Amino acid sequence: MPTVDVAVGILIIIIGGGFFTIEIFHPGALLLIPATIMIVGGFLYLLIPSVLLESVWGPIAILVAAVVATIVTVLYYRWLAGVHKPLSTTSGGLVGEEAIVVADIVPNTLRGKIRVSSEIWSAKGDAPIPKGTRVRVVAGEGVSVTVEPISPEPSPEAGGPAS
């Protein structure tokens, strides 16, 4: 294997490693896909340079390696940053959401607090609502919400309607 082939293969791997390093220190730069393709391509170039450069199979091998590297990288990104509901930025966006009271709600004050997903919001209600009660957000205004308790569904044993 000529020294030039080895040098080119190593250079491609180093550039890919640089992209990979940038992605680690600056996540979201979307350099993981080109980094993976360059690292795989560099290793292919080191292992089979004659096939890559002197046959019709070379471009096909590079294309297959790039597609596989891209698919694996995209699956990794999806696993790493799972799909989640965006955080609420306005109280009005919380209307209809269920929450848990984390500080007692006292009528006509904003002392009460609720937890909606991972967020804590100031809450008020028309009646006292104790800590630990499940509530539903019925309105939002500024940085606070208005809530009402969620009444439990009556069970057939308790005399409620049968399902």
C-alpha cells in the first residue's frame, strides 16, 4: 500500500474525528452524520483503497457506507433526544392540563402552587384545595393559573353508574 493512500485515509479519519469532537462539545451542530461518514470512509480507504479508486464498486461501497452511517446516526440522535412535548411558555397554553397541587391553594391568593409536568406554577382557585390534590387548569393569566379539583370517577361499588 503506497504511503499516499495511508496518509489520505488517516487524514479523512482525522477530519471526521474533528467533526465528532466538535459535536461532542457543541451538541446540535449536526456534525455527527458527516463525522461518521468520514470516519467510515477513511477506514474503507485504508482497508480497500484499490477497490474504492480503481473499480466500479468503489463509489457503490462509499454510498452504502454513507447510507448505513447516516441511518445509524439518525437513530442515535432520536434515541439521544427523545420526542417530548415542548415546555409551556404561557399560562394560557396550560388550559385543560392536569396537575398536582404542591402548595395548598387558598381562595383569592396566589400562594398556591401546582406542578404541570416538570413546571411549577402559581395557582388560585374558588375554594381551598389541599396539597396532593389532582386539579385541572381552567384559565391562565400572566404567570398564574386558575384550577379546579378533578373529581374522581364514581365506581360501580360506590353506587355510581356501571360502565
